[in-house]
Amino acid sequence: MPRFYFDIEDGGTVRDDEGHELADLDAARRHVRRALGSLLAHDLRRGGSALIGVHVRDEAGHCIATLVGRGEVSIDEMTEASAGERLPQAGSCTSSPLVRAANHAIAAQGAIQEDGDTSLRHHSEMLMWAIGRTMMRRLAPKPAPG
């Protein structure tokens, strides 16, 4: 199997001198996509935005692909006037199935972090992202009728 090397750019360069044996370039791209999800989630927890590039090198040292991941956290204050009646009332959040799912996902994510399985960690982070995005969509003000 060919060996691929993955150099990470995120404000500095981390050169991969060990590499990974993978079936082909498509497998290397899948590997980078999984890794970028975890790397972006880690950087977003520390800051608020992230831009990470991964250069894939072949055994001869030639750069054969570059994949870039971008992420951003945006926190906007919503008022009751901007959210209208869709803003949850105090105490009503606990009955929401989505909030219950978020609480379970948070607990699962903690256990997965302890276990250290990177694939499960990636999936739990994606679940948390999807739940948060859905919750924000539901709270976002509707556009005024034209």
C-alpha cells in the first residue's frame, strides 16, 4: 500500500514525517476529511473561527492534494422582540425533545472523550453541531412578509 503524508497548516506548519499507509488517494482524502472535522472542532472550542489546510504528499514528497477546512462560531444576541413568540418561555426548554437529545448527546460526548475513539468523537461532534444548528434555526426570527 502507498504511504501518504499529511502536513497541517493552521497558522504554522506541522510536517508529517511518519505518514499513513492507505489504499489510494481517495482513501487519503477521506482520512483528511475525518481529521479536519476533529481539528476544526478543537480549534473552534478555543477561539471562534478556524482555517486549517492539509497538504497530502506522496512517497516521493510531492504535494498531490490540498484540502482546506473552515469553521466559525457566531453568537448573536436575540431579544424577545426579534424572536417573537418563537423564543422559548422559561421552563419550557426542558420538555423539548431536541433539548433532551442535546443533553443526552452531551453526556455521550463526555464518555466518548474519555474512551478516546477518534471516529466516535468525530460523530458525536457532528451530532452536537447538527442539534445546535437545528435549535438556532428554530429560534431565528422569520423574515418579514414581503
